[in-house]
Amino acid sequence: MRVGVIGAGIGGLLVGAKLSRMGCDVEIYERLPFAGGRFTNIEYRGYQLSTGALHMIPHGERGPLGRMLAELGARVEIVPSKPSATIRIPRGNSFEDLEFSEFISRLGFWKGLMYRLLILEARFSIGTGSSFRDWIARRLSDEGVAKLADSFCGWALSVTSGEVSASEGVSIIANILKYGGSGVPMGGCRSVVNALIQVIEESGGRIYTNKKVDGILVEDCTAKSLCISGEDITYDLIISDLGHRETQRLIRGDGHIGCSGVKRYEEEVASMHPTSGVKINIGSNESLIDHTGILLTPYAERVNGLNQVTNVDPSLAPPGKHLIMAHMAMRGNDPEEEVRLGLKDLEMLFPNADYEVLMVQTYRDGWPVNRCAPGEDIGNRTPYDRLFVVGDGAKGRGGIEVDGIALGVNETVEAITQM
């Protein structure tokens, strides 16, 4: 089966690797001069920054992405984070960092009991209430817990807990309980990308960079070919890593008119909202975080969390230096003001520390954090036969970041095998 894939982001590479291993003839087209999209490295002054995602996999080697890489034979070493996360809370005129269990124990007996009840409900996928924040508050009304929920959702999803549906939030908790905490890929994001490229090429697949797809030709409600540089290239199956909205914009020809479900699909696509965020890359002569996991910052005004990846892989920074990445959901419409508030947070979180801001990256509009906000995913299918969507615009239920993309790819491949 000939398969054409639009986009060599992590979703396109994963589905390309899976189908190549299954014996499909796969060709991947990427408009940029490099593969990886928002999940690869940028070298800057000896530091290995990233194009988008942090050098971290939400569920480590046990999660959907880690398992898929192992199944594909993609050689990536993922080091488990220890602890998975700590929480920085005020203590007098300073701060202290608590592991999650200690944070919960300080809530007291009754609130601790309510927390355990919430976890029990999550195990059985019981999610009620209009938002994740409401779902938590109905059992556990506590300002610190509410701030922590916002911090986690900002870090993992680039939204507040009030913008996540209760059912999606419960699914995320269920996945954390199932797969565990985060891990860091040695070599950063690029190590994952390079390993997938190797799998694809070893299996006979081909990746073309600097190749923009101009359209998807649909005939009789079936995706037939890709329009590239004035040429129509026919495929048995087409998969887009561009998200549903951009994929729909590529549809060409009259063959889609009157297809069942197109009007509803267009309405669902139009209602989707990308998520926006800011990443602040910091270089430091001293260690600012004393572990390999995430430092959540619920009492900061904008910064949701940070990680110091050089605690795992010192090669991601020049000798004697540390690389720290801070992420924050963009809450306002003025990027400059958001960045100013984020930088102010860093001064508060690390007073008198010897660090420098290397680069500030904003993700919005055509280069967002996610092409689809959590809970707005409509799956991987389209109303057109033999056309599927993968990537951060079509994650699996309860999926966080690249692990969510891997869940969506698994669901796509399963649907393809049942065709």
C-alpha cells in the first residue's frame, strides 16, 4: 500500500515509522528544511534548545511514545525523572519545594481523604462538572490545590484547569496512574526524531524536506492524491500531520461536495482553538533545580513549571553550564506583556541566582503549542475515505503532549488495519 504523509513532525514520523515497519511504501513531505517540526533541537551558543516541546516525555519509557519507540526498534534512551515533580510553595519570605505526597499530607486529614476519593473516581473514569477545576472543587475546595491544578494544566496543556473539561482532566489523571511520570530522552528531542528517521529509511520509506503539499485531491469522497509543485501524486492512503483545520483547507476538487458528514466536520473544525504558550530558555552557571523532574510553580503569576534537563544529560549545555526551560500558558493577547511577567516570575523564583536568558520562544497562531485545545479533539478520521489526521491536533483521549500524539497514531493505525 502506497502511503503519502503530509508533515514530518513527530506525528508524521511516528505513523510513517509504524506503517513502514508494516510493509507499506511510505513517502513523507515536509515544507521545512528539517524533520521534527516542534519536536527537535536548535543549537544555540553550545546549548541544545528545542523548536517547541521541552526535552521531556510526559510518561517516560512506560508511556505510549516510549512503548511505541521500543516496539519500532527505535534506539532512544529515556531516563525516568526522579522525582516526577516537585511543587514550589511560599515559606515566609522564601520558598520550599515539596514532593506531591508531602503537598497532599499538608492538606490535613479530611482534605487528604477527599483527594483519595478524587483519585478513586479518576480510576473509574468518573468525571462530572463543566470543567476540571469544578470537578476538583466539588470534593476538594482549597486555594493551593486550585493553583496547582492550573500550574499542571498550564505546563502540560497550555491552558488553565478551568479550560479543560472534567472528562478530559479525569482521563489525564487515569493515564498518569496507568503510565507513570516523565522521562528525559538522552540527546533531547532530536534523538527521538533521528531514531524514527532511521526506522523509516531502514524500512524503505522516504522523507522529502523543503516539499510543500499544495492540496489533497478528493474524488467520490475518497482522498486520491497529493498536489505537489503542480504534480498530482496518487496514493492508496493519505495521512496529514497538520491538524484537522489545515487539512480541510487543503481539500481540492469537486469530489468532496455532498459527502456524508462534511458539513458537521467543517463546523467541528471551525470550533477548534489552538493553545498558545511561551518558553523561556535559561543558561546558568549553577544548578537551579536539584532533581531531574518538573518543578511546578503554582504561586508564580505566569510561569507554570520548569525543568533542568542537564541534570540528566549534561551534553545539552556547554561544559559547566546548566539548561533550564520554563513554560507558561499564554493568558493574555499581548505576547510582550506575557514575556515580561514570565521574566518577573523567574526573578522571584530564583533571587540572586547566576543565570542568563538565552532565548524566549512564543507559540501561537500557525506555530502553536497544540493545534487543538484539550477536549476539542474529534479523533483521527475525516469524512473522506482514506484520509486520516495525526499529530497534536488529533491526540488520543487524556493524552499529554507527545504521548497524546502517540495515542492518536496508535488509534489511526488500528483503524487503517481494519479497513
